[in-house]
Amino acid sequence: MTSSLEAKPVRIPKLSSSVHDINAEKPPFGSRFLTQDSDVWTQNAWDHVPPPEDQTETITASLARQRLAPVPDDDKKNYNAKPAKYWDNFYKTNADNFFRNRKWLHLEFPELLAAAEPDAGDVTICEIGCGAGNAAFPLLTANQNPNLIIRAYDYSTHAVKLVQTNALYSSPPVGKIEAAVWDLSSLDTLPPGVEPGTVDIIILVFVLSALHPDEWGKAIANIHKMLKPGGLVLFRDYGRHDLTQLRFKSGRLLEDNFYIRGDKTRVYFFELDELALIFTGSRASPAQKTSTMTEIVDEDEDNEPTSLPAPSQTASPASHTPADTLDLGSDDTLSLPSSGPSSDVHHNLLRPLSHCPPHPLFTIEQLGVDRRLLVNRKRQLKMYRIWMQGKFRKAE
């Protein structure tokens, strides 16, 4: 007889976005509540799983350990001087084998598939930070719109070469694709082929986190300048206290919530209010922060290792509550020691961003947290991931 722990649960495919519309009363699906810890291994997806009760201790201990041994000042200058060089090295080493194709973007952002419909008309989509084309090529494959133009940009020369040597690039089935080297943080320089106010949609996925906070203003200015009035930014990136942040070892901390990876590429971990301030100049109201869809899955969708930083990360979720009793305005954030009332946001955001036009530049259509519990059933490990997701509309 096979026990419930040994039986492999039926995989429940993900059918809807992880972050739902701010005007929706309930998530698109959300009836699987984890009320008994012992049930965690019996399904492959649970909705609205809050962090375990000891997560505050885990976060505090991890951040304290990292602050004891930050990156030396001389090394900080080197890492921040030529970040494109380290991404070039990354793509030379990994080519197009590291990231999976991001087909999940079509589920999270149905606007992309709408633009690919046969009768969608003239549409220009720019993917900034295109890498090897893991978002651009799945969209190009699904495209049925002969008037769709996909523009792919990255500041890694080698990444752009990988895009340009893909068979789909030279012979797209329908529509058109162009790729070029361009730095999002360039000052007063738009990418090749892009005139101001000509782009309908910008894809910004795991890109803003790679920039130094001093570069955020230039990035937003460029994005705003590229988009048509009413144009849309589709955004996804790392969230504050994600597993990836907590497992960084000594010598990786550049500044609070900003790190250098082993391959010398940089990464920042955002709070919702920081994103609201970056795009709109104001913190998000509780009504603008969306509910989340949290699920248990078997593998990490952004291809990162799934080892845990410390044994405390394996603590099982306790006292889980159905979503309709949660305070969605608080995003289930943990109460952590702070140095002041604004310590949850980067100090650059407490004043107007440099090189950025006056706000409000965008309105928030979606802004939420995707909290996901990744499970390694073989090793009986639980890993809590946090991503930020948003849709920002350029003011008319």
C-alpha cells in the first residue's frame, strides 16, 4: 500500500495569473487553503500561504549576518562601473541554456497575446533586458499579427548576438523582430529605431533589479519617453526577503537590499511601495495593492538553485488562514526591526529621482506580490519565494 507521502500528487496546471486585477473581489481561483500542516505534501498547489511564524527570525538573522561583512568599498566601485561586462560574461558562459522560455508571461500578461491576434493592428512591443530572447521568441512563435513589431534590447553585446543568431530572428513566421545593444540607464539616448512616443508595450522582467538605485530615474525617464500616451509597462521582479536574498553569504551586500551575485551581476529586492514611488511618485494605497495567488510547485521557474540558506528555512507553515480574512492592504508583510518610518524604501525615493521628469508619470493598473512556496518533495524541503508584479500605464 502506498502512503500519502509516497504517492505523487496529480499536478494541477496553473491556469490564471498569480496576481489578480485590483478591481476583482476574489482571486480567479483560490479555494485550496492549507489548514493542516500535515497536508502540505498532498497537493502541488496551495493558495494564499503566508510565511511561517518564525520567518521574522530567519529574515533578521540573515540580514544581520550579511551586514557584518559587506562588499569592500573598492570592489563596489568595480562592480558598479561596468555592469554590462559581467552580463556579457554570463551569456558567454551560459549562452541560451540558463533561462527557460518565459511562456508564463502570456498567462500573467494577457495583453501580450491580445497584441498577437490577427486583427490587433499596428503594435510595437519592446522587451528591455531581453537576454537570449526568452520572452521575445515565445511571443513571436505565438504571433498571428502581421503588423506586430517586437524590439529586443539588452546592454550585453553577447546576449543580443544570441538573439540575432536565432533562426526565428532571420525568418519570423509572422510579424517582425529587431534586436540591438542598448543600456536602459542611458542618459537622453533611446534605443536604435525607437522614436519618442512610438511604443505600445514595454516588457520589464527581472531588469530594474539589475540597476543601481542611482540609475532608476534615468531608466524611468527612458521608458516614459519611449511609450505612447496610454502605453503599458508589464513588470515583474524580485521581492523583499525572497529566498534568494536571504541565502546570500558574506561579501555580497553592496547596500541594503542590493547584492552582487557570484557571477558579479547585481540584484535589488523591491518592496511594493518602492515600485509605486518609482513609477508614480507616491506610495501605493491599500486599494492599489493586489491580493496574491500563492502556490506550491515542484521547480523554480527562474532556474535558480533550490538549496536553503539555513535549517530554519525548512520550518513548515503554521496557522494558515483563508484569504478572505487577510488584510490584503498589508500584503502580509512581516513586521521587522526598522531604523525609521521610511526604512522600507530606498533613500533615493524619499526625494525626486535624478534625471527623471516630474511625477505622476504612470498610473497603477496592477501591483501585487506573488508569494510562492516551492517544494522539494524528495528532500521534504519548503522554500518561500517572493516576486513583485505590476502593470503601469503612461498618463495620457
